[in-house]
Amino acid sequence: MATFTEEERLVRRITKHFCKGVVDYRLITDGDVILVGLSGGKDSLALLELLARRSRIHKPHFEVKAVHVRMTNIPYQSDTGYLRRYAEELGVPFQVYDTSFDPSTDTRKSPCFLCSWNRRKALFTVAKEWGCNKIALGHHMDDILETLLMNISFQGAFSTMPPRLVMRKFDMTIIRPMCLVHERDLTELAKLRGYRKQVKNCPYETASNRSQMKRLLAELEKLNPEARYSLWGSMTNVQTDLLPDKNN
């Protein structure tokens, strides 16, 4: 009987969840050109490796490219040399795209929202320039469940970040191939692989609702070890006949 190291077991588990997400939600089709937003965090580094390895499988045939969006008005120090080497060792083309935003242009929105929105616009720009039809983001299962809890708690909406989102306005599809991967596995992988952390020094960063939802999800799992799977299943098991009618 074959024996596996701790790292091998971890990689097999992550790969299993990754492949299930890709297949179950039909995230990759033959001929896709996929752009990965490589921020330098553990999630995007793992995503690039998983996609690069899967692209070597004969079918479906697809290409992977990577971009690091650098926001020049924020002192977020990126080791772009490290990111370039990482991508090229995986056989993935890489580029750095510089952009910025002025937080005074829309005082109704928080600087964090404006930064995120402008990063996303930059991804669409690069994707079009490189002939990509899909953009892959490194959100994992915990991210999606935390967003679900946030939207229920603060927006009064039963919604989250879907594994696949067609953006018809931009003729682009957003995919989240790690939608079934657990964050704790990615954290462990980062330690075993020795991912190099990027220097983060954002003047707008404060304690967020997301960090509170992360703690809430952990508390729910203490009450019920299967809580994350119940939450995930609830998104496709909406029993409208047992809910109040919409109040007009």
C-alpha cells in the first residue's frame, strides 16, 4: 500500500477539491484563455499552480496567463521579481500592470471599495489585451461562505460570490476554481511550500466585517463540524414555500 508524506496528502486533498469545483460548476472548457490575478497572497499563488498543472492535461485544452496589478498610490510593496519567477517556473506568462485611484472622486464609497473596483477593472483591461475570455480569482470556500453570512447580516440578501459569473457587459466570465477548497488547507500549503509574503502597508486597512464573519464561521463549525457543508447546500436548497411572501 502506497504511503504519502504530509505534503503529498495535503496536495492530493486540495487538488481533489479543486478538480471537483472545476467539473461540478463547468468552469473550464476547451480553448479557454484564463487570466489569473496574481496578488502574491497564498490563495492566488496556489490557484496559479493548480491551473498551470491542470493545463498540462490533454483535455480540455486551455491556456493560463498571470498579471499582478500594482496600485501605485498605495504603499503596498510587491516583490514582482519573486512573482515573475514563480509564474515562469510554472510555464505561465506574467506581467505587471500599474494603476491608481483617487479616493476623493467618490466619497460615497470607501477607499477599500474603490481600490478593489479599480483592480478589477485593470484585470478586465489586461484580459482583453491578452485575448483572455475568463478571469480566475483565488476565492476559496471560506471566502464564499463568509460573503454569504455578510450579505445576509448586513445587506438582507441571500447571495454570495458564485463559482462562475458571466459578465455579459464586458464579454468576460469570472471563475473561482478553488470554490470548494478549504482555507486551512491553503494556509498549511503556504507553510510547507514557503510562499513568500508580500509587504502590506495599506493606510486604509482596518478591522473588517469579513474578519468578524471568519470568526462566526469558526464558531458555527464548533457547534456543528458540518456547518460549512450545510451553509453551502442551503444556497441550492432554497425552500420558497417555507419563506415569507415578498412584502410590496
